[in-house]
Amino acid sequence: MADRIDPRPGEILFDPACGTGGFLTCSLRHMRQRYVKTTQQEDVMQAAFRATEKKQLPHMLCVTNMLLHGIEDPSFVRHDNTLARPYISYTQSDRVDIVLTNPPFGGREEDGIESNFPAHFRARETADLFLALIVRLLKPGGRAGVVLPDGTLFGEGVKTRLKEHLMEECNLHTIVRLPNSVFRPYASIGTNLLFFEKGKPTGDIWFWEHRVPEGQRAYSMMKPIRFEHPQGCIDWWGGAKRKGREETPQAWKVTANEVKARGYNLDIKNPHTVADDHGDPEELLASLNVAEAEMTNLRNQLKAILAEALAQ
């Protein structure tokens, strides 16, 4: 995600739910490999980081992580709840160039947090509140890469209003659909990478379906997703301007009007995937009955053999 967002020294980069600092370290590595050539550029880069973490242990680990990665002053990593601050209190001075984050999802905020947000965005689901805040925090022309669950894509009510707001305020240009096993063993729900830029409404949305590498059934702690696995997506991306994108067995495009007609349901499956043919249900049921009869017969034969052996 850091590679696709392509942060540069001096751009204000914010992770509002930074955990142990994974996005920060990846962004550091990206800029040092590509853009940072002098100590002055290093200083400019370090001065533009912003991060917040609610939980004490991840916050401490993030600060340690920053020190281990050569950050001289990691005090920019705040121990706080980003959502506890009223939505309207974030003003122009709080705007950022880049948001890279994996906000917590599946959980709910404590009572009263949702009251910090406008009535039409109020929700107890943490990921929904973060999405609303991210759109507000981006500068015009700012860009974001955000991990969100499938529930955000197909959810209704507040989720529908949030997606409508997102598509009106930002160009939601790419959604990378991930397999359920990416976050195992911590979670096994479908997740997505949303990439958007603020300032223009959404036109076309490109989808890319990331698949587990051939010969591997799923990702796991022993076989996690690695940077080289989405290389096909990187090759297809089309550079900084996203030029030359074409539909492939893993890529497809929908228009904003199509999404609106679907009630802002972004849970759009790959149209190039052929549904598995499991056969006629009546034939399958008949085959099951035959198999069960054979199994019963074999069990009876085994019982008879055992009974005969025990009688001797």
C-alpha cells in the first residue's frame, strides 16, 4: 500500500490507528529507498509523520519501532483515541497529504464517541467512524490507502451514506479485494484495500482480485502474504497516473452510476469468474444415498469380522 501511495519527503503522512507502526515503517523504507539522499531530506521526511494509537501496549511498541528505524524524535506518535476528538474540530490546520491505515474493525466504540460526529455519520462501528474522519482529514489532492472489511462495502444505513460521501468528495479509483486468509490467525473475514484521492468525485472504480499463490490453499502465520505476491497488481496498476489499465481475469471496472444504481453497494464480485458447477441436486442426493448405503454395508461387514475374531 505504501508503494502504491508513493509518499515523498515533506508530505504529511498520518496513520490515525497506527498499532505498532507497520505503515510508518513501510513508508520510511519506501522514501529512503527512492527519495531520501541527504540528511536534510531525512529531517524533512521525519518531521512530516503523524500517528495516533489508542491502546497502551501497541503505542509503546510503535515508539520503540520508530527508534529502531532511526527516528530521532518519535513523540509524533500520540497515545490517544483519534475518534474522541469532535469531528468538526478538525480544521484546515489538521489536514494531511496522505492517510495510510488499517483501522480496527469488527469492534464498537464506547458510549458517547459517536456523538463527536454529525448525526448522518454516527455509528458504533469503529471502521465507519474512521472512514468519515479520513475523508475530512485529507487535503484537496490528498490520497489514502485504507484497509476495510467486506461489511463496509455491502453495508446499508450509515455505511451507505458514508460511501456516498466518499464517492462525492473523493475519487475512489481502486479497490483490491483480498482473500479471507490474509489476516489469519487474527481474523478470517474478507478485507479490501481502498485507494482514493480527495478533490474530485468518483468516476470509474477499478477492482483487482488478489488470489492466493498457486499451490497454496490459503495464507497463514507460517505462509503469510508477502510483498511479491501482489506483483501482478503492481504490473497492472499503470504507474502514478494509472494509465493503460485493462480488464483481465482478475481486474474489472464499474462506473459510479452503476454503484449508485446498486444503492452504493460496492461488494461487486469478479464478473470473469465462472461459478463452480456442483451438478444437479437430485443427482447429488442420489449419489449421497448410494455412498451412505455402501458405507453402512462396509460397517456391517467390519462388525461381523470383528465379532468372529473375538469369538475365537
